[in-house]
Amino acid sequence: MITLHHVPQSRSMRVLWLLGELDLPFQVVSHGFDKSLRDPEYLSVSPAGRVPSLEIDGERMFESLAIVHYLCERFAQAPLYQGPGDIDRMAWLVWVEFAETISQHAANLTQQHIALREDHMRSATVMQIEAKRIEKCYSAIEARLSTPVENRDYLLTGGFSAADVCTGQAVYMARHFAPIEPFPELSAWYARITERPAFQASLPQEGAGRIFAKEFYPAWES
């Protein structure tokens, strides 16, 4: 049995989505976005006290993109996974890893808007810069999706892949801080991938804890 340790609306969501796409049997252990991740019992699974972590075949691993690589290498086929020698291998690596670029900017804004609870703790400059950096990431995705090739519905020419899962989940988080509507190709792609049942199943369930209490956080609130 595969066990995923998960906090809703965190990077573990990308692993949850991928597990759904792989149609594997698994169970989810949900955690709060709080100090419970520092409990000794959980630190035995994830030494840095972070999610996601994965228990599989008696082994434990952490770091979301490492988990994505492992699950794809073991269970996925093309086009979901593009392995060594596959035609889309280079693009698959680039766009799976690009998710972390977006996620880091979103994480910095999550820190500013949510973890720092008082206005005097926040930096308007940091918030505005990070929101602009997210927009730069959107521009990169927009350029990729605007490439004049046949069937550019997804990030890879071969079709929907883990690159769309990882980058799409990062955009899901980033949308709380920078709107995607000014980017038409990105918006159409995002609408397309988020219709998938596995994405819908990765969203917070009714009554579950959430990181984001609001749909959108402006670059500065006073």
C-alpha cells in the first residue's frame, strides 16, 4: 500500500494528483498546516517536518519532485512519463522542475500573507516583487503554449504528462496571488487540465483544513 502524507493546498497536492492519474491504490494521511508536522512521530517519516512524504514498500521518501520522478519511473508510461531516450525527455524535465520555481514564489507570498499574521511584519516590497516574479513565470508558460506546433494543448507535444500535473498545481497555488486571466493560452490550458477527475479529487474536501482562506490575496493589504 502507498501512503501519502498530505496537507491540502500544499506541494503534496501535486503528488496526490499524480497518484490519481496513475490509478494506483493509495491512502492519504492528512495533516494540518501547523506545528504538528514537527511531532517526533512525523519527523521519523519526513525529517524536515514537511509534506509530502510517501511510504511505499516499507520505504519512506520525501521531496515532492523526487516522489514524482520515482512514481513516474516505476509506474507511468508515455506520455505521462518521458524517460531517457524519449523524444520529449528534455521538455519533461524542464517543465516538471519549473513547477518548483513557481512554487517558491508562491510559498514566499504564502509566508507574507498567511504565516505573518500582522501587517507590520509584512513587506510590501517583497510581496510586489514576488507577485511580479509569478507573472514572469506565467509569461514563460504562455510562450511555451503559444509555440506554433500541432496539438499544443499541453506543455509537451506528446500530450498530457506529469509536467502538466506539477506545473499546473504550482499555478493553482500561484493564482491566489497573481491572476492568470491576462494570459489567454495559459488560462485555456489551466481550464483544460483542471477539468481532469484526478485534479478535482486532489482539491480540499468539504470541511478539510485549508492554507488559503481567500481565493485571492492582493500584492499588499493594509
